[in-house]
Amino acid sequence: MITPGAALSKSAPLLACIGLLCAWQVASLALQTESFPTALEAIRAVPSILGDKESLVNIGASIRRMAIGLSLAVLFAIPLGLLMGRIKGVASFFNPLLMIIYPVPKAALMPIIMLWMGVGDMSKTLVIFLGVSLPIIYHSFQGGKAVEEKMLWSGAAMGLSAPQRMLRIVLPAALPEILTGCRTGLVLALITMVTSEMIARQSGAGNILFNALDMAQYDTVFAMIIIIGAMGILFDAAFEKLRGWLVRWSKPQHDMPLSFS
Amino acid sequence: MKVVSLRSDVQAEPAALPGVAPAMAMIHIDHVSQRFQTSGRQSHLALSDINLTIEDGAFVSILGPSGCGKSTLLYIVGGFVQPSDGAAKVKGKVITGPGPDRGPVFQEFALFPWKNVLGNVMYGLRQQGVKKTDAEAKSRKLLEMVGLKGYENFYPKELSGGMKQRVAIARTLAYNPAVLLMDEPFGALDAHTRTRLQNDLLTIWERDRKTVLFVTHSVEEAVFLSDKVVVMTRSPGSIKVVVDIDLPRPRKRAELLLDPRYQKYVVDIEKLIDDTGEDEIHA
Amino acid sequence: MNPALNKVLLGITPIALFLALWQSLITFGYAPVTMLPPPGAVFLRLGQQLFTSDFLHEIAATLLRLFAGFGIAVVLGVIIGLAAAVSPAINAVVKPLVRVMAPIPKVALYPALLLILGFDHASKITLVAADALFPILLSTYYGASMVEQKLIWSAMAAGTPRAQILFKVVLPAAMPSILTGCRIGLVISCIVVFLAEMITSTDGLGHMLVQAARTFQTVDMFVPLITISMLGLILNSLLHGLRTYLLRGFPEV
């Protein structure tokens, strides 16, 4: 049995989406400008984008770059962050460098990296990798630092060597925090992907958006916004499901990570 | 380095038991001092010239005011902390690091939160290379012994403090260490749970008589459980006196609490602590 | 050996290595100067530009958008965050909305903002505000909902009227968390304003970078990038200083 209250709270995000679309509809009807189509018009334009082979290939390529960039960042950032969390010297070595890199707009490196590596997948993937790494490093660092000393001692008393403790105690113990970083990273990967494509204007989802803007196809612009927005919401929800399952043993945390942190 | 000789005048009392043959000694703490670096160039002497011998199968409690370094002493025996001076030995061998011959039980439980109860107890056995089915059978038996049958698949977050500590004790007993190192194990529990765990610990201990080093700040707990109570002074921590608790075993709580000998031990030791604890006000 | 000094030296090492690597790529001919200008040239150009009125004008345009957007985000974030923490009814509305809107890449809304608000300041300021809003809102919300009930009871027992509890107890108690959110939001603002200017603008630091990229002036591409990063660092540390000052009574935060 599902109680009405639980059903309401389950469907609340969906209701929120509908509410936002309604607000959009009303705003656009009130403003009555040609360049601001109603929500219904935009939604009607979605199938034509998703039905178009070229657009699909473009969006697919975007997602592939995002997946590769994010995976590379995860493989690189988690071990580095955990080492920083457990070994003081490693933390002192990397922290100032990371602090300086932190406020650099990573997507803004796009023109420079394009100069070196061309406009291909490599540059875009590299920019996504750079954009995503920092929050994952930061959260892995915090997670690794917070692992209870006594837990490591218990492991040592059982005969676990230092590398074993790293893999079998620090990694699982820090996992909730690491996954919080990965969730931020996922959203950030999408942001960096769209931004870099808007700046480079070669291919991808961000490019479709601005091409449509240039050609005054306003329905397409807003439809593409819906698609990218939906990608953000769906990726985040899917990852949250996965995270909840992976760390079902841990105490529940904040249900929204502070993005970028 | 010279601190050792300076404190030698206090050494008469602890009675390093020179007569006891080293072969009989399970743990031998030999002129151990511990200095901690505080801010800048300052350092703080936490333990000063500790000498203590613990025989095989003895239940020894270390008692003292908070901040007297009693936990640090336990960590040194565990091999988690290296002493600045002197050495601790187990079965005649100098302790250089943690090992499965000395199993810790912490006040903070330190269970692995990503493993369920059974997984926690099996962890050490699997680490020792015990086959999975054997490890599981042994762990289930241990869990039954500590009164947690039926909780095998629970995660630590679903357990109360007392249950967590029962799991932690089972987890350590599982890999059968020669020495149990208990660091205020019942300090975070409520009075009722605490009493029950003391009783259960005593029952388990009287069955196989492992060597136990037990740190606590409760006089009643120390007298109730131990063969010997080591009373420490604070800042720098040193041994004030070692009291032999000459009470019959197996001990029953209901009888013991009424026993005038038990009551006298408690009152006497409390007096000793009062003498050492006067500077607590200045802390 | 002084451990504090050691730590600083250890931290400077990778930065020095990075600069040395950059320089040696050019010195040993792996990278032509047209592709990668030497670090010395970049910082020299930065020093020269810093006092020209044109450059200061660009910085001013960027800062105007940055502070306007960030300011809106702080006001809205703190108000909505507090309201959601205090009132269950508002919470029921805000929570699902935030859940849905936070993971949307706000930059994708930029074309829509351009169409609705025009190509001038307003669209960029709105984008900055939209991006900085959520970290501030969320940390305010968590900070305010973590306030100890007993703190509120103590204040009420001491005679604080119900209506003043929010400003006299909840807001100050949530301050550490709010200021942390503000620091995150500020750095995001710096990044977003720069990117928005890169995507479409006629002035500002981001526009400078795009302009330089079109004419392949590599030195001039690095200058605005380093400037915005330094602005981010400076503003971040100013806010950190403010935070330390405001929170001097709090236990280690």
C-alpha cells in the first residue's frame, strides 16, 4: 500500500516539472513575443530534433565525450584525492596548486586547447576532464581524511598491509563522500560539455542550440533547452538511484549536493 | 632521554616483578615514555617511564583520570603508536606494529559500516586466509555467543550502541588474538547496557581466559572485572600503584556488590584516585 | 626544521614545476611561441595592460555583471533557504523545485535569456544569478534546518518573541553554512560571467579572450583568463576573511 502522502512526495519532482512548464506557458502567453514560444510549442518541436538523424548523432557524440571525460576524471581523481586525504605530505604538495586552478573557468580553456589539439573530440574531452576532476578530488580528499583512525587500526590488527587498508578500508569508508563528488562531477560534466560546444561551435548539443538561435528557429532553441535540461535531471536522478544503492549501508546524507563545491 | 632516570624515585611501588620469569609474561612494558609534539617547539610528556608486566591469562585494568595517557599506553601495546622511549614486548618480542596477536576493541566501536554484522565478524578470519564457509560458521557461532543471533544481516547503522560493541567484541574474538586490548569499551554506553555487557564479557572471559588489557575510568568496573588494577597519575602519566584484586572467580555481580572485600577495594582505589586527581581542577 | 615552512615549500613546488615545464616547452622548441607564449611574456603583458583604461573598462564591465548577479543570488538564496527551513508548507513547494532545477545546466538557458532579456547586461546577470543561487540556497537551507532546537528554546525562554527568533537565532546560527555557500557561489559567478561573455558579448574579459582567439594573439588569450582567475582568488579570499571576522565567536568552522 502506498499512502497518499508518500505518493505525493514521490511524484513531487514530476509535479515541479509540470509547474515549471505551466509557468513558462503563462509567461510566454503574457509576453506575446515571437522569440519566446510557449511551452507547448517547444515541446512539440522536441520530436523533430530527436527524429533528425544528424541531431541525434550530434547529441550522441556529446554524451560520448562526456562519458569518456567523466570516466577518466573519476579514475584519476579518486586515487589522488584519497592519497591526499591519508598522507599529509601529498595534501600539502597538491593543495596550493588545486586552490589556484579552482577559479579558472575550465570551459574558457577551449579556444587555447583548440589551438593545440584542433577542434576534434580530444580537446572537448580534455576540457570536460579538467572541469570535472576538481570536485571529485576535493570530495575524495575530504572523505579520505575523515576515515576513522580506529577503523584503520582495527584493520591493521587483522593483518591488513597499508596498500590493502587503502583499498579495502579507506575506499569503501570514503565512498559516500566520493559519490557526492561524482554526482557534482556528473552535473558539471554536462555543463562543461554544453559550454565548450557553445564556445567552439563545431558540433554537439550546444552547437545545435546556437545554430537554431542564429537561424531564428526559436521553437528549436527552446526544445533543445528542454532536451538538455531533461538530460541533466535524468542523469542526476539515475546517479542518485545508483548512489543510494551503493551506499545503502551509510546514514542518509543531504539529498542535494552543493554543486561545484 | 634523561627523563627516565629522573622519575626513578616513583618506581618503587609499581613493582616491575623482577622475579617473574620472562617466559610467563605475555606483555612486558619496559621504561616506556611518550612525548607528543604540541604547537611549535613545545612538547608534552604524556607517559613517563612506565614499567609493567602482564602475565598470560591475566585480566588487567588501567585506571586513571582522563588525560593520564592510559589509552596511549594501550595503543603502544597495540602497536598503533610508537613510544618515544623504551619498548613494549609481547611474548618477548618488541612490538613494532599492529598484529593479529593483539586484538583491539574501541570505545568508538570502529565497525566497518559497509559490511553487515556477519561481514564484520568474518573480516579478520577471511584476512587470515580462512575458507569462507568455515569463517561464516565460526562467525555465526560467535555472534550467538555474544547474543546477536538473528542480526547477521543488519548493517551497523541499524544497531544500538550496545549491540555495536557486541559485534566489535565478536569481530576481535573471531581471529583469536592472544591479547584483548579494550579501550574504554563500555564508555559510550548507558548504565544499564554497560552492566549487561560487563557481565557478558566476564562470562566469555572466564571461559577461555585470554590476556586482557582493559582501560577504563570506572573504579567499580575495574574492580569487578580484573585480577589487577593499575592506578595511574596524570600529567605526566605514570603508574602510581598496582592493586591485586583478590576476589574469587567465577564472579557473580549480585554477590560481589554485597561483598565487603569488593566494597573496600572500590573505596580504597577511589581514595588513591582522589589523591592523584586534585590537579584536575587546574586542567 | 620548521614544519610550517616545509609545508609552504612543498606546496610551492608543483606550481614552480608547472611554470618551469611551461617555459621549457618553449625553450626546448617543443611548442612554437605563436601557440604557447612564454610565461614571462604573459605576465609582462598582464602588467602592462593592468593600468590601461581600456582593460580597466573591460574589468569594470565584468565586475558589474558579476556583483549584480551574485548579489541577487545571495538575497534570493538566503530568503528562500530560510523560508524553506522554517515553514513546512514552503518547504514542500521549494524542495521538489530545487531538486528539479539544480541539476539543469543553467548555461543551456542562456539562449533563452538572450531571446527574452536581450543581449545586454540583463541576460548575463540573470545567468550568473541562476548559477550562483543554488549553492547559496541549499547551504542556507541546511544551515538553518540544522539549528539546534534547544538553542531556539533557550532564546524563547529568555523572552525572545516568536517573530524575532528567525533573525535573532536562526540566521546567526546558520551563518557559517550560509557564508560557505556564498564562497562557492562567488567563484561560480566569476566562472559563469566569463563564459557568458565568451559566448556572446561586446565587452568584458571573456569577450577579450574570444577577440584575441579570432586574431590568434595567444598572449592576449592568456591575459584575460589569468585576470578572471586572479579575481576569483582575490574575491574568494576577501570573503574568507570576512567569514573569519564574522564568525570569530564560533567554534572552529
